[in-house]
Amino acid sequence: MNFAILLDGIKQLFQGDGWKMPVMWIIGGVLIFLAIKKEMEPTLLLPMGFGAILVNLPDSGAAAVIDHLFDIGINSHELFPLILFIGIGAMIDFEPLLTNPKLMLFGAAAQFGIFFTLCVASLFGFELKDAASIAIIGAADGPTAIFVAQTLKSNYMAAIMVAAYSYMALVPVVQPPIIKLCTTKKERLIKMNYKGKKVSKLTKILFPIIVTVIVGLVAPDAVALIGFLMFGNLIRECGVLNSLSETAQKVLANLITIFLGITIASQMTANEFLRLETIIIIALGLVAFVFDTFAGVMLAKFMNLFSKEKINPMIGAAGISAFPMSARVVHKLGLEEDNSNFLLMHSIGVNVSGQIASVIAGGLLLSVVQSLI
């Protein structure tokens, strides 16, 4: 063992900003704890946590390697988020949405927090490109957040990526209290019948193609994300690529998520991450997340004023893009109020609509911001 190198490394911890490195080890340890003990997005938080420790070691030899991986997978071509969307698309069943298209309204409403937070972040003095990148955290959609922040060349990539994926993992913790504050017990007890109309195979095949074309016309900047998402879904629904669909859902999605986690960690260096702006960004991300949930629930309550067939307003909260976690949270809350109240299919329909809406919202943000800067 070379004790001179060891002593030099220890000395660095006590010089200048060296104290920040052990702080990042603690942050990395917290992420690993959440991944293992709490099982919060372990395929993502565990590599992020371990990577945060790796890149914050004195003279870390791993930092350059992870930086190179970041440059290939995210910085140059946004490759990892796009490939991950193929896997996500292959996981999604749009049938609950296709049987009840009005659920798309909740997905749209649940993007309100993004645009609200854009205004708030601008008031805090962030540049427009950074404010937009921070706002998209509210979509609870990591790949879209990375895509938007990277395309706009945000100055706060690390904080935005960590916040986006952390809030995805914290959906079961953050959403229930918000939902309960926004609803009464009587509203939470509303039962919704799932009619379960059969959707033809042709409809399921045409849906991803039509959505891609429409989004391409409405929000061209979102067509890469929506295209890869819908391509993954087409693989699922075509019926002739079952083995490829399984691979995309399991092997591909998990592998890319691991690489994504470790590459995000390359941006979690102490000097870049430990600053006041990071705390503000994480707080603003929570604001976006809260208002997205609030808007979805409020739309359902508003619709109930005019609808004979009442909607359980909790399903509106599933309009964020955290699929399928948010849908499961709503379903679980319904069962807690009444163990015969099954909201899963309705909340899944809202949740997949939120997946589409979040990508469109990201594309619209890109179009608006790029036209102004």
C-alpha cells in the first residue's frame, strides 16, 4: 500500500472545500439506503448513490470513466433517455385509456404544476432555460427531465436529474397526504365501475402511430421522446415481436436504467451539487410535483359538478407521469377507505395519459423557450 498516496487523499479532505466530499458520501449513502431498505426505485437510486461516492473520492480514477459514459449516453445525443422510453412504451397497456378517452383530460391537467413552477423559478432569478428545466421535474418523468435539461443546456443538470428521479421514487410518500388534503372522505369512497370494453387489436396498433404523428405536428421538439415511447408500445401490441417486447420491458429497461443512474452520478460532484441553488431546485421540484397532483384532483372535483356518474377525484392525481407507481398509490388509497373500491384500471388509464402529456409538455416547453432565447 502506498501510504503517501493515502495520506495525500486524507489531506485533501481537510483542505479548502475538501469537507464537501464526505457530505456527498453521506448523500450517496442515503440514496443507497432508500434503494435497499425502502425499495424506492432501487435500479436507479442504488447506482446513483454508489456513483455519487465514486466521483467524490480524492483524485477519483472512476470520475473520468463515468464522465465519458455521461457524454456518450446523455450529453451528446440523449441516447439513454430515448432508449429507456422504448422499454417504458413496451410496458404500457393503453387499453384502459382507449376504453375511456376522457381520462386524457386528467393527464393534461396534471401538467399544470410544470407551467406554474416555470413562473416561480423565473421569479427566483433563474435563467429561462434553467427555469424550464427545473419546472419539468414536476412531470415525475426522469427521461423527459433529462432530455429537456440537456437540450436547453441547463446549468443545473445534476440537481435537476437527482430531483426528478428522487421524486419519482418518493411518489408513495409525497402523493397520499396531498390527495387526502384535497378530498373529503365521501369523495374518496366514490366507486367507479370499470366497463372493460374490448379494444380491437387494430386500434391498439394504430394508436401509437396516430399519437406520434399528432404530437409531431403539434410539438415537434417532443417527437423523439414520444416516437421512441410509441415505438416500444407498437412492439408490444403488434403481436409478432413478443420476445422483443419482453426484452425491451425487462432486460433493456433495467440495463439502461442502471447506466442512467451511474452516469447521472457523474454530475454529482461536491462543488457542483453542494450549493444553495441545489436546495432551491429540489424545493421547486416539490412545488411542481404538488401542484401537478393538486390540479389533477381538482379537475375531477370540477367535473363532478356536472357529471351524473361521479368520478373518484383521487384518480386525477395519477395524471403525473410516474408509471405505474402513481396509479398504484391511488388504488391503495381507495382500498384503505373501502376494501371493495377498486380504482386500479381507472388510475392506470389516467397514469398512461400522464405519460403522454408529460412528453408533450416537455416538447412545448422546448419550443417556447428555444424561440425566446
